[in-house]
Amino acid sequence: AIRQELDALLAREQQFEDVGKPLGWRTMPIFYKGVQQASFPAAECPETMAALSTLRLAGETVAFQRQSPGTGLPRHVDPCSWVLACHLGMVCPDEGGETPYIWVAGDKYHWRDGEVMVFDPSFKHETFNPTSQDRIILNIDIFHPELTDLECDVIRETIRLKKEMFGSTQEEVHPDRA
């Protein structure tokens, strides 16, 4: 159902945005920093929104993410050990055994259509798409399952207070990753 909703968005040319990542990495944000994005047509994606409503979203990112052919994200770590990245393969081309992949903590994993991959992004990770087609995933940042509801609430409140006191919580883009 989520794939059908994505296909409908792609058919009407819903835009993926450049978010300051390396060339070839674009995103269609649903939530960013805990805020549902007005640019995302949530009403046209009831199954996607219903599925997301059942998860403990960590308030970082929920987005469809597209990686162009022959591109990748360089090795990096994300600064939050309380978040797990959940990737649902949406469009994951397989060209004679060549498939898009992610290295996490020295292990290589391949995205597959309809399959979920969960990893800790506080470990070094990088991606590459060796195919001639776009790869699209649904990236959902969820709270680590060992956190209690109280701990999740405290993290959310800390983020809210940071926004209130200092404005945007958007990270600075490192010049090497722009």
C-alpha cells in the first residue's frame, strides 16, 4: 500500500528536495525534527501515515529518500545513539546482482523492495547505488527500543526547549558533505 502511494506521488511528479547531502541524494520529507512537513501531501498517503502513526518516531527524519545511479553518501556517523534508522525498500533495482547497498560498522547490507532494514546510525555507515536506476527507500527514524516512554518524552521535551531557546535545530552541513 505504501509503494502504491509512492508510485502515485511519483506519477504526479511530487518533488524530492535537495537537503544539502552529496549530489544524487534527495528527499521527500514527511516529518523533519518532529514536525510534519506541509510540502508532503499526507492526505494522499493515508496508508503511509497510518503505518507511521503506530511507531515511536524519534523526531529526526521520516522521508522517502532517492539515491541516483552511481552515487553514495560518504562514511559518516549520526550523532544520536537514541535513534535507530528503519529503512523500508521501495524501489531497489537489481541489475544482474548489482544492487544498492549500505555499509554499517563494516558489514554490507542490500536494500530490497518491501523489506525492512534497521540499524544504529551512530555507527559508521555509507551508501552506494551501483545501478543505472534510482533507489528509493522510506527512511524512518525511531526511538531505540530499550528507551522507556518517559525517556522518549524527556528527549522530545529537550529538543522542544532547544528549539525555543536557540531557534532552528537544523545541523550545519560540513563543507566536505555539501
